[in-house]
Amino acid sequence: MPLIKKQKIPLLVDKMLKKFDVIGPVPKDEKYVFSKVSRGEEVFLGYDTSILPPKKIFFPQEETLITFKKDEQLEFKPALEDGTPSKTDGDRKFVIFGVHACDIHAILTLDKQFMEVYPDPYYISKRARSLIIGVSCREPKETCFCGIMGTYTVEKGFDLFLEQIDEDEFYVIVGSDEGRKLLSAYPDFFEASTEETLEKLRKVLKEKDEKFADSVSITGLPTLLEQEFDSVNGEIWEELGEKCLGCGTCCLVCPTCFCFNVVDKVELSGKEGLTKRVWDSCLLADFAVIAGGFNFRPTQTSRIRYRIYHKLKYELERGGILGCVGCGRCNIACPAGIKMQDVIKKIKGE
Ligand code: SF4
Ligand code: SF4
């Protein structure tokens, strides 16, 4: 496996920019956002957590699905034609440079949903044009709980992964043929690893287990939740329901939430408009309202209980895929101070 020196990374990004669009973590108001960069130096690999996850690139907050026009006849035009990206979407490949392991796990969850369970051409077209270069975290942020979810390392879902082994060097793990092609396309930036580097990698991975792993794990959670629905520790749900404000922010920042609503927007002339999808949240009061006005999750307790079950039980049962990757964004964003890891610990009786 090869190595890359830290000071060569911005130069590598500069080189990649000649062929790809590059999106990476950049500082914004003392926080970080994934944004398109025009120079390698803009990518800041020492970030902790981005405000929104890279999900927004494949599944944007608002996305036009269809445009329509009425002259003689009503005409509909899909935003994607023949499953290929439209001109406005662009067809250049892009690299997401510097994705943390937890967010790569989250992309795998979205892939399952949008590429297998309900194949979604809008998602698939962007995913097909993407390359993912991961980067390791060196310290868990206090809001993160990837140690509980087992997501501080990742073995697939990336083309290359840069594991930092000391202040100046990254060990490069190849995760796909596309990743291998990147190494061959930019040979001047990489060098061969040595026995000494391997030793450093072993040491770093061992230290990581010590820093990140938690005494609590998700093992057995689905079984415990089977028992908890409205008995045993059923008061958990009442407590959460009383605290939760139903603002939906936790879903908006979550890298694995994939619910959306579809809305029409018609111009005042009534002659043209569009259909778009927008992110939705199961914690909003009207999320489960159906025809006739019936709400099958009428209380905040039933709504937050559903979210926790979806994250910690249903997704795991559906295909061994994580509904929560422990990124901690909901912990940071929740105005009511609800913390997912506290809920997990309570369910586990810790
Ligand atoms: S539920 Fe919270 S901690 Fe889990 S993946 Fe979503 S935002 Fe991250
Ligand atoms: S962010 Fe907090 S208060 Fe808002 S819906 Fe989510 S859990 Fe409830």
C-alpha cells in the first residue's frame, strides 16, 4: 500500500481539479461545510464534523424532479432524461475529498435505500459520477458516539482512504478499481510504504480502539427494543416525547435520514411549474397524516419513538445496515438537548 505526505495533498487536489470537480471540507464560521473548492489549499482535512453531511451532494435538500409547461397541451419534462444527468446537473465526475469513516457508513446506508430498496435515478446518476476519498479522524468530538455504533473505521464504500499515521503522513488504503486508477494517474504524489510505516499503522489503529471504542455497543439493541415498545422501560418514550419540540432539525442534519416530500410549484400564470422533492422529517407533526386527515402517529411520543426504532432497529433488521452512524450531528443541533447515545445507554440499562 502507498503513502502520501501531508504537504503533497493540496498539490494532489490541484492536479485533480484539472479533471474533476472536487468537494471537500472547508471552514465556515468556526464550523465546517462540504463545498466545491477551486484550490487544493481550501480542503481542510483536520475538521471535526461538518454541519451537513456529504449526503447533500447526492440527495440535495431540494431537487427538481419534473418541469411542466402548458401551451396547447400539458408537457412534462423529467429533470433526468434516459437516466443520464441533465445538462444543468453536469456530467463531469466529482471527487468528495476527506469523508470521515462514519459518513462513509452513512453513504452505504443511502446506497442501500436509493440503489437497492427503491432505485432512484436522481441519486444513482450523481453517485455514478462520484469518487470518494476518505480520511481518518484522530480524536472523537465530545458529541460523537461512533465508538458505540462501531463506525470509526470503515472497510468499504470508498475509492481511497487516507489513514493518518503521524503528523506528516497518511497511509493510503485502496477500496476500488477507480481508486487504483487514481493512484496510477497521479504516481508522483504517492510513495511505497515500508515495514516501519506498517508498524506505525498498527500502532495508530490500536490507539484508535483505545480512544474511540465505548463500553456500550449496539449489540442486542433490536432485541431490547422488541421488549421496550410500550412496556419495561416504556417511560423512556414519554420522557422523550415531552422533551422533543418536533422541530425536525435532527433529521435535517442526519447523514442517514432519507425521507422526502414531493411538492408542486406552479407559476402564477398557471402555464408552467415544477415538481420537486424536499427533505422531510418523521418528527414533524403532520408527517404521518394520510387522506381524510388521520394521523397515525398523533403524539410527539409516538413520533420520536418511531425515529429511534427506525434508526436502531428497523434499518438493522432490513439489511444489516446502520440507521445511525454515531456522527453526533443531531446531538449538536437538537434545541431540546436530546442525545442519541443517552437514549441508547438508557435502553441498554447503562
Ligand atoms: S441519528 Fe444523529 S448521530 Fe445518528 S447518524 Fe443521524 S445525526 Fe448522526
Ligand atoms: S432536534 Fe430535538 S427537539 Fe427537534 S425534533 Fe429532533 S429530537 Fe425533537
